[in-house]
Amino acid sequence: MTSSNLVIKNVRLVQHNRLQESDLWTIQCLGGRVSAMRRLGASEDPGPADIDGKGSLLLPSLCHSHIHLDKCFILDRCELVNGDFNEALKVTNEAKASFGRDDLYRRGWKLIRDSLECGVTSMRAHVEIDTTVEFLCLQVGLELCKAFSNTCDIQLAAFAQEPLFNTADATEPGRNYDLLVQAAGTQGVHVVGSAPYVEPTTEQAKANIALVLKLAQEHGHYVDFHLDYNLDPASEPLIFEVISAAKRLSWSRELNITIGHATRMQLFTPAQWRDLVVAIGELPIIFVGLPNSDLYMLGREASSTPLGPPRSTLRIPYIANEYGIEMAMSTNNLQNAFTPQGSVDPLSLCTLGVALFQSATLEDLRTLVRSVTLTSKRALGQKDVPEELSVSTNDRADFVILHGTPNLQSAALNPAYDRTTIRGGIVVARRFTTRWFAESTA
């Protein structure tokens, strides 16, 4: 499909307060947006179209609000002994030492292609900046952005996974910070991120937060912190440090601050949640739950208890509905030491979330699907993102058609494999199964 004048017929749209999307629609896209919509009568012939949805559900396209472009598909290089976080850091750093340009490009290309086939049209892709890889991951990330510029909006985040301070007694940041400063000034970088919890001390973690916020502000970049990644009630939740530091800088409402993981917040009391809402105020802070990594990594020290390790990740529907805090959900890692399991498909997180959060009501399903579509796009800073999953005239024509899926309930509980991905009114990917089975004979 090379034209942005696209007509889609016989699709169902998400309806408010319904499980069954019963109406059929024809959607016309022109110039990258929805130019016209028409509800079809029961016996009406919708006429010719580029795509016949045959009664399938059309959703806003999917979004990776947090995914690592350079560390995907390296599990075969990481020998796991106990599988904990410190080991994951160690074996990943060892694997990074052997990264090459062709290898990075091949794995990143597969990640983006597979994501497109699932229905993803935008992503925040973290690429690591440190003394091991220096700018290699960034350079390959920029090449991939160019290669997929017509099919996927890739927002590169220059990310410091390693400490900015070399030792516990260091008062000034080291070489990793110098490299991050250079990366932040590179054309094509729009996000600066770090993992303050890897610093040797809590005070250095707070300094990490201040340095990254100031660096981002100087360049007009978004910020992405991997933060409060623990279940330790004795640890200080650093989300309040992010809020205080942003307020000291008179932070712009145009520059989103995204917080990934934040599992420590799951230990908050209702009063602490309300205090957090008040503290955030007008700051543009959005949280991203990363259940595949969080469930795999956390709580290992309690493995011998009768109920096993505690499992914790941000409770997406409950927190969003109870406290009104923006909650996205994303994949994070694919087949590496931090997350050996899981699919590139963001909708698979909704299916997991139904059991994990015990959330199968229609409203909770809406929240889950929004978390991997609309809310994830807002986490990236996209400005014209609809509030609801339904479609309106003049919306961006970024969609995924779930072939054979009739309603929102099915999309969250058992999403179809067969899909068509549309970006800017142009079909950019299709994924269909070939079916065969042996019938019994008399």
C-alpha cells in the first residue's frame, strides 16, 4: 500500500459500556488522518475498499513505551546460575563487550519488524551509553530509526544503565556521565534516561536524578528513569526525589518524565498514594509498569516461604482508577538475562494483567488496553492522542486490525494472531496464519 488514501470497511469499533462491538463501520483515511466515518446498516453494501475487516475489531495502534533495542535476543550469550538482578547486570555487561554493528542491527531490526507485525507503530527504544559500548548502540539505533522511518516512530532514549559515579566515595560523576552528556547532544536523541538504583549510595542515586534532569532540560529532552526497582520497605522511595528535583528546576509541562518499574510504590499505603498524587501536582509524570521483568526479577529472597516469592508490579487498573495516575504498561526486555520470557506483543501484557491484577471487568479491560496503546503514546510525549479507544474524525490514522477478534473483551483476553498494522493511513505490516488440519475419515 503506497497511498495514504485508505478505505477500510466492515470493522467494529470500541463502543462505550459494551462488551460486543455490534456496529460495522467504514473508515476513510486521507493525509494520515481519519477523514470520514460511516456506520453501516444491517443489509447495506459498504462498497469497494482497500481492506475488508469482515467484522474484526479496529483499535488504536500499539506502542512500546519502554523497550531495550540493544539488549534483545541475547539470552544464548548469558549463562544464568541464580537468575538474580546482580547476575543479570554482570552477564549482560559481559555480552555487551562483544556487541558488533552487524549483530546490533540484525537483532534490533528483528525487534522492530516483529513489533510492527503485532500492531506497534511507535516505541521508545533505550540504547545504552557507557564505557563498554560508548556510542555503538546509539549509532546503530540511529541507523534503524532511518531504516524504519516510513513505518514506525522510534524515539531513541540515550540510557545509562551503569552508575554515573565510579565509587561510593566519589563526589563527581565519572566517564559514563561524560559519555551521556555527549549522547544527549546527538541529533536524533529525544530522551535521556538512567537507572539511579545502580549507584553505590542513595545520595549518589539522588545526584544521578539531578544530573539527568538538568541534562535533559538543557537539551529540551524527555526523561526516562528506571526507578525504585525493589520490594524493600526499608528503602527510601526516590520518586519523591524526582518530584522535588523537577520542581527545583521549574520543570516544563511539555517534557514528560517517565518512571519505569517503580515497584517500591506497591508498598505504599493509601495515604502515601494520596500524598504522591498531591506531590506530583501538575508535573507531567507518567508511570510504566513492566510486568514481565518485575515478576521474573523481584522477591527472590523469599523463595522458601510457603506462598513463594512475592510478585509485584504496578497495579495498572487499580492505581489508574483509584488515584487517577497515568499508568502505561510495556514489554521492557526480550529474551535476555533481565527478562528471559515473554512476547513482543503488547496485548499479551493485557492477557497477563487480567490474571495478575484479577481484572476482567469491562472498565478494567479498557484500562489495560489503553495502557499499551493511548497511555503508552502519551508517555512518549505524543500530543494528539485520543482519550478513548474509539475512533473519531481527524484522529491520526494509526491502527491495528485484529482479524477474527469481534470485541474489546476478546482483544484483551485472547487477542488474534492475524493482524493488519496501519500507520498514517498506510498499511505497513500484515500477519496472517496458514491453517491446515487433518480431518477424520469414516
